[in-house]
Amino acid sequence: MNLTIENIILIGSLLLLVSIFAGKTSFKFGVPTLLLFLAIGMLAGSDGIGGIVFSNAKYAQFIGVIALNFILFSGGLDTNWNAVRPVLKQGIALSTLGVLLTASCVGVFVWQITDFTLYESLLLGSIVSSTDAAAVFSILRSKSLALKHNIRPTLEFESGSNDPMAYVLTLSFLTLVVSPDKSIWSVIPFFIQQMVIGGLMGIVFGKFSKIIINKIQLDFEGLYPVLVIALMFLTFSATDFLSGNGFLAIYVCAVFLGNQDLMHKKSILKMFDGLAWLMQIVLFLTLGLLVFPSQLPPIFGIGILISLFLILLARPLSVFISLSLFNIRQKSKFYISWVGLRGAVPIVFATYPLLAGIEKADMIFNIVFFISVTSVLIQGTSLSKFAKWLHVDMPEKVKPLSPTEKFLTERPKGAIKEILISSSYLVSGKKIVELKLPENTVISMIQRDNKYFIPGGATTIQPEDTLFVLADTQESLEIASRFFTL
């Protein structure tokens, strides 16, 4: 079946519906949801029962880049800086040195067992060198897997931040494959430029976006998520225009924004959570359509060898070396090694050799696809079992509480007070997001005109409002009272 304007919406909507319904029941059978999305795309493709002809790598890459923007940005918004800060150095080590070591180990192994040149082998290693944010976020969060020793924030930070490194390595070795006369040292300035500009632009656009979101006066709450989408794409494209790493920039920007007080922040988070899921489905369906299953059997043997080497040797070796300077338990290192999931990101990166037209591009794409499928299938289905086997999982009764539950249940001396706002008070006429409330103090409810409501960051405090202020201790509440009545 050829895609046309007339049937693309019908086909797309049907594929989305099938994917959502299939995903709803997938974990009952221990199958990762994202793998089902991929399988549905393959079944709908030219080699499947759907017969949809889709072989345009350029369109697939465009869809992949757009989808990765949403997935990385959503993951950054959900990143709790307080949870990440204790493991920041470990996460950075994994997302930089760990990726480089993985790419090198896989590259040398491929060079030894195939007829690939060294640069072609290192290109393949670079493409599969990063863990996949979509796969890690999806599987960890859908399983609600609680882990000891800060393992979970380490894994989520690594998966969200290591794609930029793999992207730069992929482009670097692709350049060397296309121009083999160049020295490997010639790509180092490009690498440094990409990472430095990407990181700096992420910080700059994070601060700029916060100002825009909180200062602009939009008439409808639903426009704020749209505003953030525009800022996200602006961050990516402006960074790329300046020859920086756009993926790194949007992740850094999102981590910054996710830990700030923003107007209508709940609406923004909910919207991006839904969009991230939509993008994951679209991305895996598209990549499933792009692959030709009939081309996979010839590379089965070499694919399984590379995949097992990556899972059992290259990933553990890179993790243990990267974390060797940190005081981390051996069991934690083993579990971090096992959660080296490869998903859609390597397949998206594998479209770059296709577009560059290098000789072994098709073979590289099929091997990468095979590695991603086997990784999700083998590792993704066994995360809970490995956590229990290594004793790094938390029993249900001691799983972490939500921030609200912590505030209400872990502070037996917590106190609440009603404060009537006068027109002479400094807080009168200000939005809650502008107040800079004392630590561990929240406005839980407001009474206005004999009606009660739960405020948001955009709520303006008005004269004659009665604020219900909640604090962790009576002493904190007294300090907060003086703050509101200045």
C-alpha cells in the first residue's frame, strides 16, 4: 500500500489505536510496550500484512529528531535536581566516558570479526553506544520500579544525557568514513565545540525560557504548553545553528525549567508527558515501517554476536571503568550495567549513514535494528528480576512517597495557619510564582468570596484573601507568617 494524502490520517490513527490497546496489556505478558510499537510498525510495513511502502530514511530521520526533542525535553522536565545532584558526577561519567568506552569496545570487536574498516566499525559502535531515554524512562516508570542506593536517578540522568555524546561520536566517525584521509584527531575540535556550545546554550535558554514563561501574560492556560514547545524547538534549532549539540541543549534547558517555579507548571508537565508518549509511539511505528524484516535473517549471526558482546562485556566494562573512582556498591554497578537498554535512538542515528550513502549503510542499519530489538527484549523484560536477584529493589512498603505524602506524613510537627491578606501587605497583588516562599512552606488553599480553591503558580493574591499556609514546623510557620504580613 502506498501512503497518500487521502489515507495517511486513517492509517496513522488506526496504528495509534492498535499500539495503545496493545500497550495496555503488554506488561501482563512481560513484553515492553515500546517493543510492541516496533512490532506493529513492522507488521504494517511492506514486508508485513499491512503492505505499507515506506523506505524514505530522510523522512524517518526528521520524525526521529522531532520525537527525540519531545522525549528528551519531557525527561528533563521530570528530572528532580535534588535527586540527581548526589549522583551528578557518576551520571556525567557514564554519559561521557561510558559512551566513549562502549563505542570503542564495540567498534574494535566489530573490526575483528567483520570485513568493516576500523572507521566503519567505530561508526557502528558509536551508533549503539548510548542507552535509550525512551526505553529507560518508559520501562522504569511503567513498572514503578523502586531501587536502592540512588540507582534510579543515576540511570534516568544517564539515559537522558548520553544521547548527545553518541550523536557527536556518530557524526565524527561518519565524517571519517566519508573522508578516510582525515585523521581521527581532526574531529576533536568538532566534538569539543558541540558539547561546550550545547551545554552553554542549554543554560542560557533555560534562564531565558523561565523569564518568558513567567512574565508573558497569556489569556488561556492551554497556550503555556504551546509556548514551551516553541521555546524547546528554538533552543534546539538555535544551538544547532551555532554548531552546538541541540540534543544536549534541550535536555539541560528542560532540567533547569523542571526545577523552577513556572506559570501553569502542572499543565506544562501533563502536556509534555502525553506528547512524549505520543512521540515514542510514532517514533517506534515509523522505524518499524522503515525496516525490512526479510533483510534481517542474513545478519542474524553477526547481529547476535555483537548484541551479546555489547550486553555482557562492553556495557559492564564501560560502567565499571567509568564508576571506578566513585564509592558505589558492586551490585549497583552490575545492575546499572544491565539497564543499558538500546531502543529507538540508535535506529534514528543509523539513518545518518543511509543518507550519507556510504557503502555498508544498509548492513549497519539492519545490525543496529537487530541490536536494539534484542536489547529491549532481553534486558527490558528482566529488569525487575535482576533487581530482586541483586537485592537492589525496594520492598513495596518502603518505596519512596510522593512529595505531598512526604510533607504530610513525615512531619508530625507540621502546622497550618490561616492568614488574612490586607491591601497594605507586600504580597498583595503578586503571583504565587513571584513570592519566593520560605523553604518547606506552601499555600495549600485560598478562601476568596466565601469560596475555596487550590492555587497554582499563576494565582494572584488579592486583598481580603484568606491563605491556608502549611509549614513543616511551628517555627517555620511563624517565620512564614511574618513573610506574608510584611
